[in-house]
Amino acid sequence: MTANHRKNLKHAAMVKIRAVQEILRRWDPINVAPGTVAPSDEYDSYAPHIVSMVEGGCTIDDLASHLEHLCVQAMGLRASSAQSRSHSLKLAAQIVDRLRPFNFP
């Protein structure tokens, strides 16, 4: 693999990660308004794994469940509610739709 090819792969990966980070900032399950009240990168660390999940073929339901799991396990929020699940499904669909053009020419 050439250095240029590695550079292109890294750039493509970073574009995907930034796209997911943008959506996660709208997700904001702990209501910290990233970039306003909290650092703008509050949820950014979750993006690489989410990109991997989507590239691995996860469903929207799988991704929404992962987002709900993050809320409970990583953020210490209460168990999923119908409202939080609905919000997570909406954002999971946006993530999958946003990444789909990268995975399917």
C-alpha cells in the first residue's frame, strides 16, 4: 500500500467520523448543548465505533440500541424510555443514511 493510498483511506475515515460526530451533537442525551454549555466534542469519542458498526452492516435498530446502551452504561442515565428510544432510532437512521453513500457507490 502506497503512502498516498494510506492518506486517502485516512481522509475517508475522518470524513465518516466527522459526519457521525455532527449527528451525535444533535443527539445530546444529557442535554449539555455541545459547543454551548459543554465542549463541542462531548460525544465525539463514540463516533469511530459507530462508523465501524455501520460499516459492519448493523441495522438501524442495532445502532439505536447501542446509543441507548451508551446512555445507560457510559452516561449513567435511566433505562431507555419510549421517548429516548424514538430519538435514538431517528438519529441512528440519520447516521446510517449519512454513511450509506460512502459504503455503496
